Amino acid sequence: MPAHLPRKVVTRPAKMALSRREGTLTMMILAVGGKASTSAQECRKGTAWTEDEHRLFLLGLEKYGKVDWKSISRNFVISRTPTQVASHAQKYFIRLDSINKARR
């Protein structure tokens, strides 16, 4: 190890723990005897999409298509992140596909 870098003293290796909290899988790295960081503790279950949010999602989908989730999030469904919009779209298209298959 180069002399100019501070040396990290580890008496025991850190543990990696998986915790289910309110239905969400959260990965926390805990130092032995330490506590979880506040960001890991702030994990909470996602909230359902409202009818208004879904309606705005459909309008954004018409304007930007199936690719630009960032623009839909920024300009239409401002209460959701691009990742949440993409996830909602994925579930929405799976539902549409299953409905169309059931009709055949």
C-alpha cells in the first residue's frame, strides 16, 4: 500500500445483510457493531398511482412515445421519477398484452 494513502484498519470484515422492510428489499452494509445509515432506514413502500397520474402518463406516452420516460416524468407526471414512470409503463404494457391475449 502506498505511504501517502491512509491505512484502513479493519478488525473484522463488514457484514452484508438483506432486510425486508415494508415489502421492499433493501441492501444494507453494516459494520460489525454499527448501525444502518439513515438512507437505508428511510426506505418505504411505493405508493399506488392515482387515476390522475395514470391519465397524465397516458398523455405523456402519446407525446413522447415508449422511450422518453425522463420527459414524461419532467413534463407530465412530475410527482414520479423517470424510473417509476418506466416501471409503471412496463406493468401497463404487460397488462395490455395479457388483456389482448385473453381476447384472442
